[in-house]
Amino acid sequence: MDLVDMTLIEVRQGLSDRRFSCLEYVDALIAETEAQWDLNCYLQRDPDQLRSQARALDEQGGDGPLSGIPIAIKDNIDVAGIASTAGTAALRNNVPQRHATVVEYLFGAGALHAGKANMHELAFGITNNNGVFGPCRNPYDAELIAGGSSGGCGALLAARLAPAAVGTDTGGSVRIPAALCGVVGLRPTSRRYSRHGVVPISHTRDTPGPMARSVADVALLDQIMAGSRASAPLLALPPSQLRLGVLRNPSWQGLEEEVEANANAALMQLREAGVELIDVDLPTLAPLSNAAGFAIVLHEFLIDLPAYLQASDARDVIKRVLAEVGSPDVARIIQATLDQPVPEHAYRLALEQRRTMQALYRDCFRSQGIDALIFPTTALTARPLGEDDTVALRGERVPTFPAFARNADGASIAGLPSISIPVGLSEYGLPVGLELDGPEGSDRRLLQVAASLETVLGRGPRPPRLPRAHC
């Protein structure tokens, strides 16, 4: 097997068995990164330092559960001594003195730093068409988006530039690029991981999230990011023990034909493998989500970003950041938020609507007796770079952000654990993802469910080596 094709756990075993050295492995990743540099997956990296870390590990050994594993970190998560730019010009000199808590846990478990990954500017979008540092391109077609806002993480995993990455998810920002790039991405139950050291949008909705190319890899990262040094293997549940709710309304409506065909084929495979599937309708979910989601984010952004930057004048620091924003879609959002801030009463109403959503989900899981809800992660496959405002879907031009984020947004607002797994390729060779949402606090059970589905549906393939676009 090509070294770069190995999953995190396969690399760990190979290093343990001394089938290859850590230096040989990181050299293979560095060569792959340089061969696919035009994908623009990384904003910052230091190959010499990575090689130095690998040599030291080969000479001195290591016993952590991630010993020798290079992990990419989204560029809105603090790594000490390296600027956390959040993909925007105004934060080029935002150099933290300490690691984010989740980074501290990962490095404490022996992980190496692969580099800081590209992202949608300030995490305010789903295309990763970054107007400051350039777009991150999809490894399946370099003219298409990788998804966002953690697009660099999704793309570099699919392109085999690292075995694991850590993104952030506010409204689908881990799961959307996972779906569009054919990898696995987990949004944990809110507050399962510390948000300390993450450039914020919304303290209610933000969370770090692990990404990799297998469910078992994500499960290992989850344990460590949650503060445990344990590395017990994840045991997949027998398919015959699973009962899943197919969320027909709203999440199976208005899908791209290719997404619908792939998702239905996956359901057929799961049913044949013994999974019990029942149809579920939650007609009030979409209206609640639409009412609560942006009000929470836009109110908290004006508070949380200045607090992270330790600014005494919140409005002034937002204006200074806005002055250097390079992505028109992001600039419009921030300007509109400054011009018409979400008032306190509207924010409080949105939080109440969030609680209503949480109760709706709890009642659904309990009354239906289901392990998880299942539906396509995104309603459409990757679209061309530059279509930040509208995209084509079922013969119409529709707004880009809600088209991609609508299915993932419910779990984000309610704070539920949610995972996207790949289920195959469209007729045009583009990845399709399936999302599983579980009850609050059921993260490990949800990972077992996802692992079971992975045994039936398989993992995402490696993208073909295509002629690359030039940035």
C-alpha cells in the first residue's frame, strides 16, 4: 500500500511494527503536498520542522496514542507561535502564546503538526473561496469548491496530504467539506470539546471537530480531543441491531438527482444488510432552524470575536477586521451585522427556539426508538468556484449558503452529535455524503453506528490524479 493512502490507525500500526520510519512517512506526505500544491490546502506549513519532529521520534521513540501522526489544524485554531489568521488579513499577526486546548491534547498524545489548513474567511461561508489567501480546490475537480468553512481540511485529507485534520463546525463547517471531498467529519455534542483557543463566531454553536478518512480514525481523535488518553478500538455494531430514522421531511426534499440516487442506493444496501429503516417527518424543524440559526450567530459574533482578541472597543475591532476582509460574501455579512445588529430580544427568542428544537429532537429519538437520523449531508454535490451567491439546483438558481447548509444546520443549532460519511460518487465522479444525527451526548454510540454503516457502504475512494488548475 502507498504510504499516503494509509488511514491514521494503519499508519500507527506501521510505525509500531517498524515497517517504515516516521521520517519516511512524513517525506511521503510532503512530496504529495508539493505535487498537489495548486489545491491550496495549507495556509502555513513548515516541512523542515515536520521532518525534524519525525527524526526525533525515530531516534527517541514515543508512546502516545498519536505518536508520529501528522495532523493538520484549521487556521482558526491556535497553535503556539504560529499566527491564527482565521483566513483573514487583519489577523495575520494574531500569534498565540499557547495551544488551543484540543491542540494541546493532540500534541500531548504524540501528534505532529502537519500545518495550518485553508478555510473560508473567518469561517463565514461554505465554499472556501477565500478572497485573501485564495480558494481551496476540490481534489476530485480543481475547478470546484472543497466545501467550507473547513475546506482545507477536507481537501487535504482526500488528496492524501495528511491522515487527519481538525476543523471547526458552526453550521456544518466540518460535515459539508467532508461530504464534498469524500471523507469523514464529526461535529460532537456541544461542549464535548473545549473551545478555548479557537477564533470564534458563536459560543453557542462553535465547536472543533475531527476529520479523517475512516470512522475509526475519527473515533480515536474524538477520545483524545475530549480529554482522554485512552485509545480503545471502536467496535462497530451489527447492522441488524440498528434502527435509523430516514428524515424525509425536511432533509430528503429538493435534492440534486445524483445525490438522491446515491443516498437511496445506500439505504437499499443498509436495508439488505439488516438495518431497520423507518421514515420520520419533522415538518417544524426547518422553520425553527431558519428562525434561530443566524440570529444566534450574528448576535454572538459581535461579542465573541472582540473577546477572543481582548479588545476594549468591540465595534471598533469588528470595523478594523472588516476593512481588510477580502471575500465579498463575508464582507456583506459583517457589514449587515454592524448596520443592523440582532437586538437582545430577538437573540433571546432565538435561544428559546433552539430549546424548542432540542425538545423536538429528544421526543423524536425517544418516541421512534431510533439510534440516529439519516439523510444526505448536502442537497447537492460540489459546484464551481466563484458561485458564492447562487448555485444551480434542479434547474433553478438558489442561494449558495442555505443550499449546502440546510441539512446540516439542525444538529448545529441544537448542539447534537452529527457525523458525515462518504457513500459513493455521482455519475460525474463527485463525492456524496450521508449524515447521521444522534441524541445529545451519544457521541460514542453514534460513532459505533457510523462504523457499522462504513462496513456496509465502504470508505471514500482516492481522487484520480487530474490535470491541476493554476492559481
